[in-house]
Amino acid sequence: MSLFAEIYKQLGSFTLDIKLEAENEVLGLLGASGCGKSMTLRCIAGIVKPDHGRIVLNGRVLFDSEERINLSPQQRGVGLMFQSYALFPNMTVAQNIAAGVKDKAKQPELVRKFCSLLQLDGMENRLPHQLSGGQQQRVALARMMASEPGLLMLDEPFSALDGQLRHTIEPEFAAALDAFEGAVLYVSHSISEIYRYCGRTAVMTDGRVVECAPTGQLFAQPSFVETARLLCCKNISPLTEIAGEYATASAWNMCLRFARPLDGCCQAGIHDDDLYFCDKAGENCFAAVVEQVYDRPRKAVVQVRLPGAREPLRVSCGRETAGRVSKMGTVYVCFPMEKLLPLREKER
């Protein structure tokens, strides 16, 4: 079970130009609003026609601009779940699920199967307005899976749910994704959702895929500046005077040693919770002054600046540590070399 999609679509001043491949896996599409994630799903589903490209699902050509193939959404055999779930308001849970099954003889069996799988037993005769947000989401997912599509596509599936409800239904949702025998495309701007559900992740910016890698690897060691920013890396500086594993981080006015040579890298980043305060200066440890302390629910963020630096640094630490360093004239900030992120810029 596999998907290949090469899509080019011009929409005013915006250009979608991507290439995706997925096997039996949950592939995340991560990016800011307006980067082209949802448009990609609509092109694959047949709702929007690409200007150029080719889309193949499980060896079957859905779209080919050169061969002039463009199957209708009904012919493509893909399931697309929108943010709103789009349940039929005057139909029961069972009727909503059955609506996705073309063979009427199979409807009762598939309704029972997916009600059991998604823990909807006992709710078959309820209407959508009698369900919670999480239950509505599971009905929409059951309807889509009951149609036996070759591909599942989920567009911000948790956007309509509050944080506590998202946490509550997480096990059932993850189990449903695991039970699907095929590729899943999971669109989100939430890095926590992508990390929980997706085995691989494609990072999108301005209509392009910046990089695609196993999710754990991508989060631990992004290769590009755009990815690091999407993953909420607040400390990023251009690099100058690069020599082997040494370089000057010009925004912070310091020379850093990295864990490996910096071939092709032009910037560096480090997450605020990977920096820490130490007792004295040394290799990758620098004197700084505290500019501001920002309180957070569980931790604090201390903003510091090195002498001559253009930009400050943000250090995440416990509240007790933040209170202590805020009273000091000079603090020392340590950059563990294994936590430094050598970054490249994507060619445009």
C-alpha cells in the first residue's frame, strides 16, 4: 500500500510544488497556516486539480497531467476527514458510518466492526448533537474507515477539541490509526500531535517540502533553519568564520565548538531547555547578563545577553534557578556541543 504524489499548483501569488511518498505508515505534514498542507490533501483527494504532476495510489494512477488522467473524488478511493467532521446532522451514528459503504449488504457488519474498534458501542442510535466532540470525531473516522479507502487523510483532526478532551481520546485515536492497513497523511501545525502519531514527518514551508525524515530524528536533529523554527527553536544565529567544527555565532558574539564539522551549514540553533547555567567560563561556556525573566506554568525562561551580542538568548530553567540567577550581576551560560544544531538554508 503506497502513495506517490508530485503536485504543482499555482494559486495567485502562492505556488504549491511538492513531492511526497508514503508506504504503510502515518506520514505527518507539519507547517504553519497557509503553507499548503490542506491544499495538498485536496489535490490528492481530487477536490482541486493540480496544474501539473502525477498522483499514484497503490499502483493506480489517480492523476497524470501528461496522460490527461484525472479521476473524480468518488473514483479515487481516498478518505479525507475535515476539521469540522461534516457528519450528517439528521442521521444516527450507525447511519453516518453506513453512508460511507457502497455495498449495502456489508453495511451492518462494517458498522458493528468500526463501532467496536472506535468504542462507539451503545451510541449507534444517537444523533451527532447528542455526542461529545471526541465522539463526533470517532464517528467521522469510523465512517471514513468503513468505506475501505486506500488512503486516509486527516486535516487538523483535533482542532475542534479542547486540550483535556484531546488527551482523553488519544489512546483510542492512536489505536484506530494503527488498525488502518494503508498509508495515512496527518496534517497539523501542532508539533506535539505530529510527534505522538506520525512515524515520519514532512516539514512544509511556502508550498514546499523542506525536509522529510523519521519524526524522532527530525525533532532531535533538524537539518534546516525552517524546520528548527517550526519546532520552536528560539535561539538561532548566523555562522561566520567556519573552520572545521568551530564557528562564530555572530548574533551572540561567541565562538562555538560543534560535535562535528560544519560542512554546508550557515546557521546554528539550540533549544532553550538545552542551555544551562554553570559556575565559570570555559569551552562553550560564556559570561552574560540577565535582561528579563519570564514566568511559565512549570518553568521560567531567562533572557540573557553576551557582551557585544546583537540578539539575546533564552534559557529555560526551574523557577528556583531563575530566581537565583536574576539577582546575579554576571551569569555563565553553557552550550553542550551535542545539543547544538548545525543548520542549512533550503535553496529556493
